[in-house]
Amino acid sequence: MKVGIVGVGFMGTTHAAGWASTPAQLVGFTAETRQEADTLANKYHAKVYPSLDEMLPDVDAVDICSPTHLHHEMALKAASAGKHIVCEKPLARTTEQAEEIVTACQKAGVQLLVAHVVRFFPEYALARSAVVEGQIGKPGVIRLHRGSYRPKKSAGNWFLDDEKSGGILMDLMIHDYDYARWVAGEVESVSARRVTERYPDAPVDYGLVILSHRSGALSHIAGAWAYPPPTFHTHLEIAGDRGLIEFDSESTTPIQNLILRSSGSDAPDVALPSSPVSESPYTTQIKEFYSALADGRPSRVSATDGLAAVQIADAAIRSAHGGHPVKLQPLAEAI
């Protein structure tokens, strides 16, 4: 299997390391400029392509790690060329775009795998398995928190452009929308609030989203771009009618110093949660995607999952802007 990666930022670099652990051949990269791609291409003895169009004839699968607003056009090109697709979350910037991608892949007969990596973190996967096994009974309330610092880039910080990234309610919190749906099932309504909706010039951001599931469960999801670098803190709580599951990423850290500094930081541009296991969950994810593409083995993330997460994020953005709950339309089964 020959794989090409679009985008060589933090996620492109992370995905490349994952592909290097599989039997796939990482044939090349494409980025905004050749200089950006040269480092990774040299590391993996791969080629730098001037564009996605020129990469497509040489690959079997395209891994899209570009900024969110570019996913739609790139995925449609790859599907039209008959290439399988791995796409970093979110699948697209809007529900309509995500639907078009899923439909295009279905018509082309290619696989679409969306990188919702939280499903591959062992503590989150184990908690969900406990729920599926009935250990805590029927889930009633889920509480999820994900907090880090605002993504930072020396130039062109598209993360802070809501038209391109969807802001905190989409870019950061979509991880937990997907996880909540994986645990408690389909979502029927979304209510949201966001600090920068009311205070656009605030130097930090915080979102609070409540998901009402068709099962009757409620998910309470909080996201923060408010911590000093390099902080990344996650919390998980699932309460059922027979028990409770808890996880806190900071539970083994007795003392924390959260101090905002005026000088620079050596933290990466985009915060990534850590995991104590020997293999990165990002690598575990790529290995599973490789098996899905090479051997037809099922993946724990489907195209429909990627579409549903975008639909929830879209609804959260509209709810925060309008100040009222947003009811979701049921999604037709996709790939």
C-alpha cells in the first residue's frame, strides 16, 4: 500500500510516525511550500509533491492532515481519483461538506476513515468497553472535560479563525462529542455556550455543551483554551444506574504549577494529550486504519461517525450563537 500525506504540520508529522510503523510505503508529502515538506520527506526517504493532484497517481491512500477548511476539496479530489482516505478530524468544516465527502466516497467505492483518536486512548476505550459490558448499567450522565492552551502559530494561525476551524466548539471539543456518542448513542439536541461569543476579544476561550441523547442520557462537555502551555488536561466521568467510571489525566500528579509566562514557550503549536502506554494512541489508530484498508478489518471509527461528529459540532456553534438548543436531524446510514 502506498500512502501520501497532505499537510506536514503537527498532525501530519504525527501521522507520518504512525504510518512508518506499518508495512505501508510512505511515498510522499505535499504542503503549502516545498520547504515545509522537505524535513519529513528526508526523514522518511519520500518525495515532495507540488500538489495533491500530482501526488494522486502515485498513491493508494491519501492521509489528509491539512487545515479543516481544506478537507472538503481535497477529499473530493481523492475520492474522484479512486483513492482511499484517512482524514484528520473534523471531517469537514460544515455538515453539508461532510455529507458530500461521505457520499462521494460511497459512490467511488473507497474507504473513508476519520481520525477521532480519543477512541484509541486506552483509558477511554476501556471505559467504553465497561459500559458496553453492562458493568455500570445504563448510562445516565456523562461528563467530559478537555483543557489546553490556545493553538499558536508564528504566522497564519487558522485555528483562531472560526470560518476555517470552527473554533473551540469544533476543533477541540469534537473529540468529546464523538466519544459521548460512541458511549451513549445518537444525539437528538445540542445546547451550547462559549466565552468568546459574548467577549470576542477575550485572550482565552471556554465552551460548555450539553448533548441530549436519544437513549435519555445527558452528556456535559466542557472545553478550554485557557491554560498556560504546555498543559493538556482531560477528565472522564460516566454515571450509570449501577455504577460510576472516572478518569482524570492529572490524578497521578500531586502538584501542578499553572503559571502564565510573558516570555515564549517551547510547547508545540497545538497541544496533544499524553498517554502512559508505550505505543502512542495516534500510532495505534494508524495501525488499525492500515488493517482496515489492507485486510478489510473493521475500524472502530466509520465515515458515519465522522459525519455525526461534525453535525454535533455544527449544532453547538449555532446554539452558542443563537442562545437556544438545536435539534438534530437523524443521519442516514453512510459508509
